[in-house]
Amino acid sequence: MTAYQTILPEQVTTWFRAGHTHQFPAGAGATVKYGNRQIAVFYFHRNRRWYACQNLCPHKLENVLGRGLIGEQDGIPKVACPLHKRTFSLETGENLNGDCPPVAVYPVRVEGEDVYIGFAD
Amino acid sequence: MQRIVVIGNGMVGHKFCDLFARHPRRGDFRLTVFGEERRPAYDRVHLSAYFADRDADKLALATRAWYADRDIELRTGELVTELDPERRILRTHLGHEMTYDYLVLATGSVPFVPPVPGKDKSGVFVYRTIEDLDAILDYAARLRQLPGARATVMGGGLLGLEAARATLDMGLATDVVEFAPRLMPRQLDEGGAASLRTTLEGLGLKIHLSRSTTAIGGNGCITHLDFADGTQLETDLLIISAGIRPRDELARKSGIAVGPRGGIVADRHMRTSAPDVFVIGEAALYRDMIYGLVAPGYEMARVALSTLMRDADPACMPESIDLSTKLKLIGTDVASFGDCLPQPGTARSIVYRDEAGGVYKRINVSPDGRRLLGGILVGDAADYNRLHQIYRNQLALPPQPQDLILGSRGSGGGDAGAGISELPEAAVICSCENITKGQLCGHLEAEQAHSVKDLIACTGAGTGCGGCKPILSDLVEQHLKARGKVVRHLLCEHFPHTRQELRDLIVLRQLRTYDEALDELGRGHGCEVCRPALAGIFATVYAETANPQAVIQDTNDRFLANIQRNGTYSVVPRVPAGEITPDKLIAIGAVAKKFGLYTKITGGQRIDLFGARLDQLPPIWEELIAAGFESGHAYGKSLRTVKSCVGSTWCRYGMDESVSFAIEIEERYKGLRSPHKLKGGVSGCIRECAEARGKDFGLIAVEEGYNLYVCGNGGARPKHAVLLAGPIDRRTAVRYLDRFLMFYLRTAGPLVRTAKWLETMEGGIDYLRSVVMDDVLGIAAELETEMQGLVNGYRCEWKEVIEDPEMRARFRPFVNTDDTEELEFVPLRDQQMPKPW
Ligand code: SRM
Ligand SMILES: Cc1cc2nc3c(=O)[nH]c(=O)nc-3n(C[C@H](O)[C@H](O)[C@H](O)COP(=O)(O)OP(=O)(O)OC[C@H]3O[C@@H](n4cnc5c(N)ncnc54)[C@H](O)[C@@H]3O)c2cc1C
Ligand code: SF4
Ligand code: FES
């Protein structure tokens, strides 16, 4: 868990190229590897917004969040873990339906057809 | 500012803090809480739920942040060891001292362990804290390697039976040893206890009554129990549940009055003998009794706080305390309320007993027949809420009081709704939180609450034992109905429609995709509730597989496999009716071996291969399909299996070839997506070896054809299917099934199984019969045509995937590399399993 820390846009030192836009499903998530870390990337195609968070679910520490259903609750974009349906805000990482620890979220930048994720190391 | 100190951060201690935090004068006080346990307060009542997932978070009553936000100092893992009521000082095991102005003892109780020699052997446990359960689980996990391992519970009371159910669920053969001549001697009479015993034995528990344990045997680890009558019982694990002892040691040492048999003496305001020291919860001795239930404990917290805060009209404890309880989790209903075991001559009892059904009901009414004094319900406690309310509110009884327990004759559904309108405003609906009908209705009328969820949020009702939730939902429905509002179960915040309305609108407007539906009928981006629900509608309207709109499918459907606890998947090929050729068995074996999959025969007469990585799913299916298999849809809300028995093909009693018929039916409805999963069964005779009546639809061969049963299930709330039609021939059976299933597909809410659908259907089975057999709605032909369309539209969705490179890309674990996931397995009996959590 300690490997994952939320990064704010102003803290980014490395923009890591995660892939081509068409490699990511519209309205769902996919997973990329950054060193030993797994990052889940989500594309909300209806308003063309991108989000990224750790793939590791803090509940049982399984690498599964990228395979969860996405959606929105009171305007907050979220992902539901496929294992026990804990939901996490993709804006703050906060657990919206329980008291799991938050997930780390990362800034995403799209340039042309390339998707980049921001890291501070 | 004055300081209040609470000793004990259990359920009742926490309730005190919660009430304190909401008290208007809380600003005059500082509050500090000491708790011996490591965790902040958790829900002991639902402790057994921990066995299911070992998830302590789910039991938490509050977090540290909750306390911090309310400016309450919480010191867990700190035991108060000394108390000086004169100087108003306490000291903890860490040597810290603190002074107080008011002290609240909420120290709870400990399990009573009788002084039997050998009680310190390993494998002997009590059942009270999360740590106790962890210890039991770890020990049981080791035992499971040992073939034939057994567990025993000492004590056949409320808690003991709950513990026994838990060890049984852990896969251990379980015995219950009770000292008294019957189970639950404090709550049940002989008839009730006998009925309970029969049911529990049916579940696989072994019950030994009138046994007094003289020694716990074994060399280091427990191996057996010795009884006073000279007999022995072999066991590898023992849970002692022989009652509780209040934790009064601190009070006793510091000179506060305790009862002759323990417990800290309390007056009507929960004051102890020491000035400004209160006692609440299971540590308190009030009117010579210890109360081992949360509701009285919560009442004590309320009374103590009110006294301490010098409320204008301070609360005091009622003269008599309601000890009604409804037992949870043991596999059958048990409840008792009021005076369940009255002295002879003080009451008239009415008893209903159905030995075959395992049902026993008894009510005790006053000799003049006017008032309900109490009662016992075993095997069917559906009437509990209603009877309990009648008892608590002393409502007038009907002229024939026996109607109270025989009342639901005919209609099938409980008529709790009718009961609720008769309750007075002052009736306490949630006894844990002491919330009345008047308060609840007030919130509904003021439009502050519109749903059960709102009511819970604004009043806290239903957050204790949860037993009142059915009444809350009755209240909401009734309130809405009374205002002429139709009660609609809306899908979610994105679609202001019921599932049935949405389905109709989608058909009417010919909407083909989720995005179109969201544009035309909904708002926002959707969520994990409406996406799969709409996916299901598209499947049943357009015979669409899970592939074209994979992103709106529930996780399991998106990858056409069930996710397992380590993120791997399981593979279940269809084996219609459980019939399989040796060649196909060999083919499955070969695939399992090649990919290293854990292999198991399922409860549904087929074979499950576990532990496939995401990227392995397409190659595995490629091989299975080449060997002639199709998807088993074990992941979908769809038809799973039609279980068969061998029938007249081989069996000497068979009335028909049930295997052939089961295959025909499974082939017909395979892959059929539905509001919830669907299972069927076909038995060759009434011996019912296919358990057809435990399924959503079941056929049982009889002399003149088949009887068709519908709306049964196993699972957490088992229900036997009820007779829809029969005897009928095979063709008619299929037609009725088409209509029945299609009607269910059209009208049931999301994730509502057939049994629950029928339960809430107005008119019940009679209405269903009139739709399916007499065609009162005039839609029978339409239903049949629609079903035939779905049958014709069937495709194996795994075949679709392996033939389409684009769809196969979905199964790549990482976008930016060909690495595969790294997973840890541990060996298990010649196979492997995921590393435990
Ligand atoms: C594999 C199997 C257990 C086994 O090792 O035997 C199984 C495994 C699961 N069952 Fe089951 N059930 C299995 C037979 C049953 C049966 C027995 C039967 O079908 O005769 C029942 C009781 C009968 C019934 O359904 O009425 C059963 C009642 C449940 C329930 C409770 C349903 C209910 O209405 O209360 C769930 C939970 C749910 O569906 O919401 C469930 C859910 C599950 C899930 C899907 C839980 C999950 O989401 O991960 C399990 C994963 C399956 C997997 O990964 O492949 N399983 N499950 C059985 C697969 C049968 C098959 O061949 O498809
Ligand atoms: C498995 C199980 C199932 C149950 N089911 C039901 C049910 O269905 N319905 C029902 O009404 N009730 C049920 N109960 C009973 C219910 O849980 C108790 O009545 C309730 O928890 C009592 O609350 P309490 O705060 O008095 O005691 P507890 O919850 O035991 O809390 C006391 C706390 O004080 C701490 N403590 C004690 N001494 C000190 C000290 N000197 N310093 C610091 N901390 C101290 C203890 O460690 C403990 O954490 C069940 C209990 C169990 C174990
Ligand atoms: S297989 Fe079924 S009964 Fe067994 S643990 Fe999973 S859901 Fe529960
Ligand atoms: S592992 Fe994610 S919710 Fe349980």
C-alpha cells in the first residue's frame, strides 16, 4: 500500500506514457504497469474525462480495481471494486460506501492520441 | 469544564458516547473513554458474520475519526485497573492516572467458563470478541486438514447454537452439549425445544441433552469430553458458551456494591452505590437481573446520560424489561417474546405444532383472553414482529386469539401491513434505538424522509439488531400508498424508473445501447447498479450476449468468468443436466492439467476449474470449445443448470426419463439472461433426488406426467417451490415454463429471484397461475413468441470471443506490456489454492 501515494497535478515530475487512447475501453477501466506498480486507468467517454488510481483495492489488497464497473454518485466519478463492491471516488480516492482507507489517485493527461499518467518519481 | 469518563468501549459504552455527542449540553463536558480491546467499539450482536469474510471493518460501530470529530478522547488497548471513588481517580495498566467528575462503568461481561479440569487445553475457546473468532478460525483451518475433525459447543443456549452453526459452516462436524434437558431452556418450553432440536439435527448438528461435563481430556490439545454419566465424546475443538459473568472486578475492588452472584448494583437511574458513578450494559445488576441483550443496555445508556446531564425530566428504567429475542443465523427461525414460560394458572396457552414442517408456535394470553402475555415461535417466526408489537403495546386481541398464529391461512403472504396501521403512535418500533411509530411517521409526513434509507439516516432506527427493518419498509409503503402514490422501486439515481418501466420504454423506443438509454431516459454517467441492470434488459429484449456492450456488464460478465478472491477466474463449461461422456471428462481433465487449474465438482452437477489468469481465459476456452463444450454461464444472472436425477433410464422407481427431459430444458433455456440467476431441476419421481423443489422451476415425474413447481431456491433464504400446474405432459410443461419465465423476465426487479418475486406479487401463486394457465392478461401467446425468439437467438458468447481478435484483446491484463499477473498460490491436497487473505 505504501507504494501508492496520491499525486496532485502540481507535484508531477514524470509524465509516463501509458498507451494509445484507443487501447483504453470507453466507459470502463484498463490496467497499466509502471515499474512494479499497477495503475488502473478509466475513460469516462460521455464527458471525455480520464482518471487513474492504484489497481490495488485497499480492502483485501488484490490488484483488481481496473476491472471494476465505473459510474457516478452525486456527481462524483467512482469505481466499484469487482470483489466486494467497495466504491472509491476517482477524484479524491476516498471510499464512498464504507470506511476502507482511500486509494491513491494520479493525474492523467491526454496529448493527441497518447495517454500520460503523472508520477512524482 | 467537568470530565466524564466511560470505562469500556463495547456496544453499550459506545451508545453512551453517541447519545452524549448529540446532547444539547455536551459542550459543558469533556468525555474520555477507555477500552481494553484494541479496536474501537464493534457490533458484537453480528459477530458471527465475521466468519463469512473475516472483515472486522464491517462490524465497526464507529471509527477513531468518528470519536475525534466529536472531540471525544478514545483510549483503546488500555485497561482500567484501579479506581478510588472517594478521590475520584482511576489508574490504568499503563500506569496513567485520571480524575473524573462522573464515571460510567460499561465493562460488559465475560463468558462464564465452568471450573472443569482441562479447560486450559489448546483447542478450547470462548465466543465473545473478534480475537476469539480469529483464534477459532485459525485453529479450525488447521483441523480441516485432519479428516473427520469434530467441534463441540458446550451450552445449547442462544449463543451456543449460533456458535454451533458457525463451526458447522466451517465444515466441522458439530456436537452441542447441554446441561439442561432441553435446548434454550430460558426461552423455550419443551415443545418448542423439541421442534428446534429436530430441525437442527436435520441441519447436521448432533445434540446431547442432560449432560454434565466433568473433564476436558487430551494431551495438550483437547481430544474428548468426559461426562458425569460415564460417557465420552470425541472432539478436536470446544467452544464454551455456558452463560456470562458481569465484569464487576473493578467495582468490587473499590468498594462499590455488587450483587451476591455478581453484577454492579444499579438503581432506577443506573446509579451505583458510589457518588456520581453509573453502570450500564451487561455489567449492571438491575432488579436482581443481568440483561444479556443490547436493547436493555441501550436503554440504560439513555437513562444514565439523562440523569448525569440533569435533564429537566430525567429518564428512569421501566419496571419490567422486555427480553424478547429473535434468533438469527442458525438455519431456522426461533423467537420468544414477553412472558414465554408463564407460571401455571396465570395464562392460557394456544399451541400450534406441525411436526413434519418443524414448526411450533405458542402464545400465552391472559386468562380473560384479552391480552397477549408472550409466546414462542420455532421454525416460522414470520409473525414475530406483529405479535411482538401487539404484546408491547397491549393491543386488543381478536375474538379468536388462535387466529394470531394461524391467521395467515390461505393468503400466503404476511399481512404485517394491516397490523401496522393499528399500532398506536407511541408504539416503539425500533427497540434498540427506542424510536416510536410517531417519530418515524413524523419524518415521513414532514417530507424529511421518503424511504427506509432516509428513515434510518434521520432517526438511527434499524441500526441496532436490524429486526425492525421490515416494519420500517411497511411504514414507508403505507405512507406512500395513503398519499395515493404508487410505490415504485426506482432503479438508481440515474434512471427514475422501475426495471419493468425501463424495459417497456426500451422496447417502445427501440433503444439498442446503454448510452442511448442514458441519453433518452436517464441522466449522468450511470453506476454499478444501472449498468448491469440495463445489460440484462438488452439481453432479454434483443438476445444480446455480454460481448457487444462489455463495459456495462457486471465484472463477471465482462470477462465471462467468475472472479475469485485473488483476482483469478473460474471456468465452468456447460454440462447439460450433468450428463457427460468419458471423452468429454478426459478433455476437461486435459485442459485443467495443462493450465494448472484447481478442479472441483460443483453443487450444480458440473465441473469448475479455478485459478485461471485473465490472459489464460481465451486459450482455455479455445480448447474446451474444440472439445465440444459451450459456456456454462456460471458468471451471469442467467440460467445456470437444470439438475437431473437418473430417472427411469436406470432407476427402479423412475416414472420418466428425467435426464432426457432435463437436457431438453437446459438446452432450451441455456444462457437465458434474467433479473437474477435461474436454476431448474427435473426429478424422475417424488423421491426428488434432483431437489427440483429447491429451484426456480422444478419438474417432478408422476404417474400421469409431470408436476411443475416454481419459485423455489436454496441459498441464504431457502424456499420450497410451489405447485403451479400438474400433472401435465412434457409439451405443456415447456409452454407453461416459457410463459412463466418470460413473465418473470419482464416484471421482476433487478436481482430479485423468483421466490422473492412471487412473495411480493399481489395475489400470489393464484394470480401467477391465472396469468400462466388461464391467460387473464391475454399475453400468453406473446410471452411464448418472445421466448422462442430468445431461444433462437442463442449464441455461445465464449465462441464469439475466441473467434474475434478484438474481443480477445479485452483479456490482456496490462495495456502497456505483455507481462502476466504475478500470483501466489499455496499447495492443497495435490492441487493449489490462492494464498489466504
Ligand atoms: C461453484 C459453486 C460451489 C461449488 O463448489 O459447488 C458455487 C459458487 C458460487 N456461488 Fe453458488 N455455487 C454453486 C452452487 C450453488 C447452489 C447449489 C445448486 O445450484 O444446486 C446454491 C443453492 C441453490 C440456489 O441457488 O437456490 C448456490 C447459491 C448461491 C447464492 C445464493 C442465491 C440465493 O438466491 O440466495 C449465491 C449468491 C448470489 O447469487 O447472489 C451464490 C454465488 C456463488 C458465487 C458465484 C459467488 C461469487 O460471486 O463469486 C460462487 C462463485 C462460483 C465460481 O467462481 O465459479 N451461490 N450456489 C456451485 C456452482 C454450481 C454450478 O455448477 O454452476
Ligand atoms: C456472539 C454474540 C451474539 C449476540 N447476539 C445478540 C443478539 O442477537 N441480540 C442481543 O440483544 N444481544 C446479543 N448479544 C449480546 C450483546 O452483544 C451484549 O449485550 C452487548 O454487547 C453488551 O454491551 P456492553 O457494552 O455492556 O458490553 P461489551 O460489548 O462486552 O463491552 C464491554 C467492553 O468493556 C471492556 N472493558 C471491560 N473492563 C474494562 C476495563 N477495566 N477497562 C477498559 N475496558 C474494559 C471490554 O473489553 C469490552 O470491550 C450477543 C453477544 C455475542 C457475544
Ligand atoms: S461457493 Fe457459495 S457457499 Fe461457498 S463460499 Fe462461495 S458463495 Fe459461499
Ligand atoms: S477487495 Fe475490493 S472490495 Fe473487497
